[in-house]
Amino acid sequence: AELKCQARGPNLNTTWFKDGEKPARHLGDVRIKGATLKMENLVPTDSGNYTCVVNNAHGSINHTYVLEVIERLPSRPIINKELSNRTVVQGTNAKLQCSVISDQVPYITWLKHSTRYNGVDNEGNIIDRLLIIKEGGNITSTEDRQVVVLTNVTENDAGWCTCIAANSLGTSSSTAYLNVTEAEPILADAESHAILILGVVLLSVMVIASIMASFVWKKWQKEKRRAIDLERAKEDTTQQWI
């Protein structure tokens, strides 16, 4: 860390403080040269408020730096969210994300594995087994290195894609398959599903009602015939008595 206390005026006297006291370190030295304070091989205990006070016969001014030292993660990049297989519709956009943890800025490269649609010549011979989609050196500072977006995808974009993250300690990678379909599959939504269930229920109710109505009608017809038979029997009995 190099902290500068730039000021102008005659006969300036600059004094540095850390958290209100004279700067001191458990490991290493604090080097002060003129208005500049330097420290090398920082550790978390070096964190704090560093204040420079500049004064002369006419007055005093000061400025404070807030220094935060974060412990490093001595490791190759860690992919904490692996790529997952995706299916997209032809003509839409496909977004792939590779979530990486690294204390150093990782160099991320996106690769596309060769298929029968790309990476081969007219005779089917493989020219490039891996095609670069997006590379760290060509990524602007405003872009998200961990995301790649393929626009207006076609069947040529289908295949295996790999994200490679690298730093000075090693590399990590994740691979997933991108499937491109011609049309979006028709899925029944909640409303149509509910309508289907309601239709089945109504049909079942109608069938049960028709069965019950038929049973009641047959029973009524049977009772009616029985009443007619009884009436005829009474008439016959009366005629015989007469």
C-alpha cells in the first residue's frame, strides 16, 4: 500500500497516524518518505484508519485513508455453481452462467465443442475440436465474464459448451449441453389443467345422473304396471262376486 499526502504551502511538516497512534506493524516495517507512507506484504492486522496531518505556521489540515486488508484465498478458481443443461427454442437467446469464486481476477474462456455442424470441413474432417465463444482477453470491463449470451440460436449452436476459469494457481472448468428445438413444447398451464379436471368431473356427474334417472324410471314403470295389475285383479274379483 502506498498512501500519499499531497499538500502545498511553505515549510510543511507531515505526520502520519494509524487509528490516532504512531503507525506500527506486527510484521514488516512502515516506511515514511516525505509525504508518502509505504507498507509491503500486508496482513489483516494492517487494516485501519491512516491519517496524515500537515501543518505549518499558518495552520493544520488532515486527510484520512481507510485501509482494509482482506485475506487471500490461495486456490485456483472455484466454480460454486456448475453449468446446467439447457433447452431453448430456435431463434431465441440462450444465456449460460458460470459462477466463479477467485481472490484474483479470473481469466474466463467460453468454448464450444465441435459438432457435425461446425469445426469440420466439407469432408467431415475435424478442424477445430474446440471453438472459442468468448475469451477473457476480449471481454470489456463492463461485461460479465461469468455470463455468455448466444443470440438468435440455431441448430448449429446446439452441443457441449465449457466454461474455463483460470488464475496463477490453476484452472477449473464446467461443461453442459445446449439443446435447440424447432418449436416450444406445448405445456398445459394451470388454467387449462383445471378446465380439463372440471370437464372430467362434470362428465362423471352426468353419467351417474343418467344411470340414476334410468334406474328411477324403470322402478316407476314397474310400480305403474303393478298398480294396473292390481286394479284389474280387483275388477275381476268384483265381477265374479256380482
